[in-house]
Amino acid sequence: MSAPTSRSPSPVQAPTIQQTPGPRAAALQKLYNDAISHTLRTCSYSNFASSFPTPASHAPDAMKRLHTDFVEKLHRTCKLNFDQILRDRQVVASLNDLDRLVEDARKRKAAAEQATNGQPVQPPLPPHTLPASSLYLSHLTPLLSEQQASLSSRLQTAQSENADLVDTVLEQRREIERLVSQLETTIADIDAANEALPVDDMNALTEEAVALDMDLRTAG
């Protein structure tokens, strides 16, 4: 029987989180862009020029260009800073994961309602109200189930190999018993032949065998 190989369980793979903005991430980005656009529209040229009356009265064209450059640069800077925050905090991935969890919860709820045939669905217990043993067992159950399936498979393999070994041993035992029976039959035949042979003939055969052996030794 071959020795079972030890294999470490494969880690549970986490679901892949889409990096493209989902509904919530897209809504957040739109909300920020709308807020920035609204804020910058309040910074009109008239409001901007009222803060610099002298340059505005003497060089209005230059002030308009300055206002346009200021608004565009401020918008670009705010957008770059916001995008940097999204990347640093992994906001898109987190919101996409939240979308996935909400969708999964919605599907589970629909399946539960369908299974109860219109009856009220019993809501699950909040995780924070569960005892510690239930929480860690819920995490260990998939790993333990995998280990149990692996051990059951190895046990079935060992039992099959042991059954084959038992069959081989029984076959060898039957073969030994058959050979012993044949040997006992041969010995019985020899004993019967010796008993049927007269003593004088037996002595004569012994003498002939001894003489033949001497002749062979002499010739050699």
C-alpha cells in the first residue's frame, strides 16, 4: 500500500473585485464632479473681478484670461487630488465590493422568499450577537469539510488496497495448501511402495546403489 501524500489545503480564493467603477463608485464620482462644477460656477468673472477692481478696470482682457486660467487650474487640481484619494484609499474597489455584497444579499433574500412560498422570511441573526464558537466554526467549516472529503477518499483507497492484499494472501495460502497436499500424497506413495517391496529386494537395491556409487567415484 502506497503511503498517503500530505498536501496542504489550498487557500480559499477571495472573489475578484472589479476595478471599473460600479454603480456606487460612479455615483460618488458624479456627485463630486457636479459639486465642483457648481462651486466653480459661483466663482464668476464678476465676482472674481470685484476682488481686483483696479486691474479689472485697466486690463479687463488680461483679467478674463487670468480668471479662465484660475478656474481651469483649480478644477484640474481638485480633480487630480480627488482621483489620488480614490486610489490611495482603494475607494473604487471597496464600493464595488459593497455592490457585490448588496447584490448577493438581494439574491439570497429573493431565494429565501421563494423557498417560503410567500411566508414571512426569518431574518438571520446579526453576527455580533453570535457566540465566538459559532463565528470561528463558520470560518473553519469549509476547510474542515475539504479535509474530511480528502481523508474519506484516502480511507477508501486504503480499504481497496487492503482488500486486494487480503485476496492475494488467501490465494497464496490456497496454493501452499495445494502443494503440501501433493507432497503428502507423494510421500504416502513412496511409503506404500517401500512397504510393498520385499526386504531382500530392498537390500539388493541398496547394495547395487552403493556399488554403482563406488564405480562412479572410481571412474571419476
